[in-house]
Amino acid sequence: MVCLVARSGRELQRYNPTGGRQVVGCIPYRFKNYDDGSISDELEVLVITSQKGGSGMMFPKGGWELDESEQEAASRESFEEAGVLGTVEDQLGKWNFMSKSNGIFYEGYMFPLFVTEQVDFWPERHVRRRVWMSVDEARDACRHWWMKEALDVLVARLKCLNPEDNEEEEEEEGREVEIQGYGQEQDEVLTCTPS
């Protein structure tokens, strides 16, 4: 059972040592469905409008609270803001970004969410619009640089997991693909060898 009321307030909010909020976000994704019911290998991601208005889109995100894990926060935010449920996968990374309103650095943790269900009624359905887009469309529409970087990490990860979907990798069998990490772990590199 899911709650149709979004959490509010900052009583349980987590903060970093410098006083910045710790937020968790999700990139909801699926593979495009055709009219005949079949599923393609084309990746689609779900973006939402800001509750405060303004231009550009973003991925669901919000405060990471003391009574939940990062994964639980990611799942909760995806449901509250975008009305989707699914499987939260391994973290894409951690980003430090400047809060426009407070002038301090926040920590943003991003996760992929493989969407298994999209509901018609969700807590913020009256204040947000959700749109499924291609990766390129979402990269253009997204207003936060750190979310765009997280999207790039997700795309690279999925290419590593499914190298047969990448023609260039097929042509260069045995070539290693390196995925540079972002955020504080910039020195971390994921290396995969297409099979």
C-alpha cells in the first residue's frame, strides 16, 4: 500500500557537516513500448516539472530523511513526485551542487529506478507534470547539470550491461569501455569489456 500524501517539513531531514541538505534523486527509466505491446531496446526516462514552476524539467528528488535508507528515499520521491514504482538499482554517484536559495553546497545522491508501474493518482499529480522522453530529449530539457551527469552514467552503465545494443562495441570486440565517475568520486572508473 502506498500513501497519497507527500511528506513535508524538515524535522527528519539529513544534513551534511557544513549544514547542506542531503537529497536523493531517481532517474525513472523503461524501454519504449510499441503500440502492438512489444518492447524495444530504446531507453526512455521520466522527467517532471518543478513544483515551484520555472523553466526546464528534472528528475524526481527530495530530502533524504533520518528514518529511511537512500534507496527508500529514492523510491518515495519517485512515487510522490512522478507517480511511478519500480526497482531501485545501484547508486549512480554523489554530486555536490550549490543551493540557489541558501548559497551552500548540498549533496545529491542519484539512483536509477527501473519502472514497473505507473499510477494515475499520486501525491503531487496536481502540481507536477510528468513526461517520458528519449535520453537526448531529457538531457536537453533537464535544468540541473548534476542530473545530466547522472543520466550519462546511467546510459553508460546500461551500455556496459548490454554491449550487444551498441554497434560500435560489437565492431570492436574485446575493447574495454571506461565510464568516468562524477562528483566526489571522480577518480573512480568503471571498466567493462563487451562480450
